[in-house]
Amino acid sequence: AGADGQTSVNKLLKFSSTNPALERALGFLTERVSSNAEKALVRQALQQMSRGPPPPDDADEPVDDEPGADFTVVVDSPFFQAADSVFIAAAGGKVKGPAKAQLADVKESDPLDAPNNLLLSFYPQKAGAYAAGIVAQARPGLVHDIRTITLDAAVTVPKIPTTIEFRAPARQTIVQEIPLQNATDEDWKFTGNVQGSRAFSGPKTLEVPAGGTAHYPITYAPSWVGEEKAKLVLKQAKSSDSFEYQLEGSAEEPLAEDHVVLQCHAREPHRHIFQLKGGPKPTTYTVEADLPFVSGANEVQVPGNKTVDFPLTFTPALGGKYTGAVTFKSAQGTFIWWTVEVHVESPLADQAIDMQTVARKACSAGITLVNPLDEEIAFDVVCEGDGVSGPARFALPPAGEATYELMYAPLISKTHRGSVAFLNDRVGEFWYQLNLDATPAPPLTLAPFACAVGAQVSTKVTIENPLPQEIELAGSSSGPTFVVPETTVVAPYQAVEVEVTYVPSELDADQTATVKLAHEALGEYEYVCTGRGTRPGVMDEHRPSALVGDPQSYMFNFRNPFDAPIDVDVALEEDAAYPGALQLILRRPSLRLPPPRP
């Protein structure tokens, strides 16, 4: 029996009215008797014995009075199902059974309960081989009639149309594996046959172990852009089982053969070899490059199935990083290409220029360039280095020369290097190394301060911020008599006035200190301050106020300006026009004041 993956299969098992095996056994026993007369008697006796005693009176009547007997049926496989009994007609009756048991398809016209017919149902779970044994034994009446039938069933996987799609760039290879599962106890061996397109290929044979899984690899390797179709047939060697797959491939434009990275110097040629692999036939390629500084032959011939080394020369005029492509095109429309990345270092410096100045003071240097061409050329100028600046464009007259003025205005003191480069697509790159040295700016001396002891006096200094970001100056003083704000904020490209205050602490003596305003990017501003304290005089005026008839208190501070304690007598002088209008609220008219805290 066979099945192709259906849920179940029904067959009619048709029994013979005779038992061929029993008949052969009776014949064998009869042949052992030598007398012909005795043979007939022995045969009759054996047949009578094999039929057994007559059925009891209450036994079931034969079907349609047809002579025969009921047989009990036993099936030893859970995958096969049948009725528990079947009626088998006796030989010589109306029912003409087959000469031996056989399976037949179930037809709509077949009566399923007819004599000698047993409906057999097969329920496979998966593809593979199934075996079963059926035993039919006669009930009383033919007690010695036992029939054994062996069934073998093979279940195959249904043939479902399967399409596998492939997509890959031309000249690339991709592999798709097809899993094959063997649920039987025998090893399988498949033969593979790919028909249609040479872009698809696979192994000729594949073995799948019993109870295991194997994968059949399909390789798709398109030679050029286009659509490809093929058919794969996998056939099992020991059976008629086969699997068919429709293969559809779509080849896109090819990827770059490689990404070439070159390191070179400006104005120096660099040679690189491209390896061209030939196809089955000789091919002539034209050469294209989208980088302006590539030179070489315009075309190259590549013999069939050979590799040709093709040189190209890269001579960039300017330093920098460049990206592009080199493409080889054939007359048939195919092409091979590479992506190229060129890292160009600037040429060696044409000259070194020394520039030295003090911080926040500008100096200049002149650079003379000569134009060898009979037409005007213009350079893009790139200045590098803190404080280095100059015009961004510089033009030279035809067959003439001109001097470029370079400025150096450092903000902070340091020794460092910079550069100035002149760039032109036609004549290339020229650059000069700058050896820069900025020395600290000398401190500024402010005009002398003079102030009565106990009072204070101020002056202002201007700080400019030439930077594009806001800065915060940190203020400090080397002595307590001169004071500046701890922090001062200056907006971008703005100027601010910072107040320097002198608070004398001695009489008739010169006091000096250094005041600094500093920022890491703007540098340090240093001021030398000198002041002298004079004898106290009339201090700043105070104007207390009160409502008429409503007393109010008023306080003002008096600070000891000296570095030692002093005794102070406090006296109030009234205006004679307003006696008693002001009064001192002090317990003692004399006070000792300590020096200010450091």
C-alpha cells in the first residue's frame, strides 16, 4: 500500500473463499498415503476434521443463506483499523472471491459488508515505511482455518510546488540550504539535478542518515545583472520519491571589488596596481576615474580566464582626504569597479619663519610668492596656530610676484608652532612652518593713589575680550590695601571696566601691591599699584532723616584702617540753631578699636 501524505487511506481487503495454505497442507498429508482408494478417504476425513463440529442451533444464520463462516479479525498496528469480524463465503457458493487475499480501491458501487470484504483504514503520522499483520480466525464451524496477512505501506511527502528566490549582486555567491528530514530506520541517498541556468549549482548526491536531518546546499553565483530561473530535482535512490524546487534568481549591479586606501604626499606620484580577472572570453575595458589627479592608459585588454595587472598613477596637488571610484567598462555593458580613498599629506614645508612678540602685541611677517604662469592665479590661504591670521584669499598677477602679510597677535605667553598654506588646484599646495614665541607682557603701572586714612579711592582699567565665547576673569591682589572683584564676566567681543580700589592702612607711607586679572584663554593682565595714606579730614557726609517729634536712631561704621589697635574719642558738635536735635548713644565716649582681620 502507499500514501502521499493524506490524512487517511481506505482499502478493501478481499479474502479468498479458500485457504491456500490449508489446502496445501491437506494435500501434503494426502500424498503420504500410497493407495488411491485410501487417499480419497483420508482427504475426506481431513476436510471433515478441519471444518470442526456443526454450529449450534443458536448460531447466527449465514448471510443470505450463503455457506461460509464468520472470522474474527485482529490487527497488530495502531496505524491500521478494521472491523472485528468478516464473513468469508465457502468455496463453490455464489460469492466468487479472488484466488488469494488482495487489496483493492474502495468504489462507490462496492458494498462494504459483502462477504469476503474487509474495510481497512490506514492513518499514517508522517512519511516513512509502515508494516502490519492481520490475523483472521474462523469461529466454530471452521475452527482450524486461520489466515495471516502481512501489510507493507510506504508514505511519501506530498509534492507541494516550492519556489526559492535568490537575490545577490553580480559576481557574488550566496548559498541556500534545503533541510531534508529522514524519519525512517534506513539511510536515504538523494541524487540532485539542477536544470535550466548555470548560475545555480548543487552537489550530485546527498545522504540523509536514518532518524536524522541533512541539508542540500544550492549555490547562486550570477555572472552579471539579470533574472535567472532553474529547477532542482532531488530524487531518492531506493524509491520513486522526489522533490522539485523552482529556483528564481535576481542579480543586481555588482559590488566594488575592494576598497582601496592610499597614503601619499601632495605633488608626489603614487602608483597602484588593479588586478583584473578575465571571464570565459577576452574582454576589452575602458578605464574611468572620477578623481582629477589619476593618470594611466585609457583601456586594457584582459584575456579569457586570466588576470591582468593594470597600473594607475595618483598625483594629488593638495593635501587632504579624497574619495572616488575607478571603473573598467566593457562594450557589452559589464563593468568592474573599485572604491578609492586617498589620504594626502601636505608636502614638506617650503620654509620656516620665526615670529616673536609679547603677549597681546601684534607682529607681522611678509611672504613673497612668484607666479610662473601667464595668467593670474588665486590661492586659498589656511592659517593655523593661536594668534595667527591673514587674508583668506591671495592673488598673484600673471608672471609676477606679490607679498602676503601674515599677522601674529598672541593672547597668552607660550612657545608653539603654526603654519600658513597656499592652496591652488592647478599649481598645488605650498606651506610654511611658523616657529611662534610669545613672551609674557610686562605689567602696567597705574597712576599713584592718594587717599585719607579711613576712606578709599578707586580707578578703572579696561579689559577687552576678542574671543567668540564669554569669559570669566579671576581677580587677585598681592596686598590687602588694593582690592579688585574676585570675578568679572566679559561678553564675547566686548570690553569691560574693572574697578581697582585703594584702602590705605598707613599714614604718609608708600604702599604697593600687584593686581592681576587672569583667564586661561585670554591670558593674564598685571598691574603695579602704588598708594599713600594721608591724614584723615572731613569724611563722607551722612544725612539721617526722621519725622518731626518722632525719634529715629542712625548708625554708621568707622573702621580701624591701621594694623594696630587705636583709641578713638567720639565727640558730637551740634549746630547752635538746633540744640539737642542730635545725640550720641554711647556708654563711653572713648573706644579702643582692634585692627581689621586679615
